[in-house]
Amino acid sequence: MSFAQVLLENVVKIAEQHGAKRVKSIQIAVGNMLMLNPEQLRFCFDVISRGTIAEDANLEIEVVKAKIKCMMCGKDFDEFVGVCDECGGIVTVEGGKDMILKKVEMEV
């Protein structure tokens, strides 16, 4: 629920800054390492946005995969692993932990 709350607060703030009458749609990118279920996020957002300028806004959610790579041999992984199964090296994780507000479409 807290991710939906932060999203709503930011969207309402942006809409108010632009003198919007209502928010029509919202596009966000969510990293897969956050382990957020897009349908649950959408449901929570719909519930908490009732009675606000963002009520009934279409929430578009893009799930972005983290880049996971071995620091020693360069092998790429689809899922997080602690140690590379090829060389025993340590893996690094880039991205996948962000929630980015990409676009807010408003009626002004």
C-alpha cells in the first residue's frame, strides 16, 4: 500500500502544480527487484485514489528487469544469485529497485 500512497501523493502534487481538473492516465516503470505485483499495486492505487483528482486514472505499469552480471567472467543472469555458477565470482545488480513516474496525462 505504501508504494501506491507515494505514487498518489506525487501524482496529485504534479496535477495541482499544473492546475489540472483530473488525472487521466499515469505511466510508471517498476523494477522487478521490488517484488511488486502490478495487479496488487493497481488495486491499491484504485482504492486510495477514490475521491481524489486521480480517481479512475488509467495506471500503466512497466516491469523493468534488473541487470545481474558476474564481476569476474561477465555472465548475465535472469534472476539474482549470490555467486556465479560458472566461476564462483560475485555478481552485481544494476537497477531493478526503482519506481519511476514516467508520465502523467491530465485534463487542464
